[in-house]
Amino acid sequence: MQRTSENPEDHVVVVLGASPKAARYSNMAVRQLQAKGYRVIPVHPTADIIGDLPVAHSLRGIEEKVHTLTLYLGPLHSRGQIDDILALAPQRVIFNPGTESRQLEARLRAAGIECLHTCTLVMLRSGLF
């Protein structure tokens, strides 16, 4: 597992399944990524703002080059997102606990996209993000 770079602001991180509820891990990830200087795009189908960040309602609306997509959707919900994730073409996808999907991972690996099975929050706290 390698770090993204010494300059977090050089990397766009998409949080798919971001929640506006502060107690959710996805919300904590949005806040911690932002605090560490990453350019964060939370994705939620109906929320407009998470923290002080505007929310993309789908992956299709994201035009920036994405370094990391961190996944907070279970496999039943991510199944319908596979084509959009592939079209987004992130350099890596983080499967947080409970989001593992063999189907999605196989498609990502076939497209040359790095897949990590880990926790974004742990990676951030340990300096491995």
C-alpha cells in the first residue's frame, strides 16, 4: 500500500456513500480527508452539503480526475454503480469494511484500477493514505 503523495491537495478523493450524519464513518472520512488537505467530493443521492462541501448526487456529475474513490456502499448498492465507477477511472478504490464486492473488484482489476481492502479512517490516522 503506497501513500498518494506528500501533497494531499494534488489529489481528488471521492467518498461514495457519504452521509450528512456526523456519527457515520463516511462523514468522519469526509471531515478527516478535508482536514488533511485532500480535495474531497462527497457523493450522496439527495444531500446538497456535507460539512461545508457541496455534494455530487452521482458519479456522473464528477468531471475532475479522481485519484481515490473510497467506498461506503454495501455490495447491493454498489452493483448499480459499477459502470459509473469504471467511467470515473480512479487510480484506486478503497473497499472499507462491509463494502467488499467480488464483482466490482474483478471489473476494477480488469481495468487496471488498484483495489485496497482497508479502512480509510485507519489509513488516515496511521499516515498510510
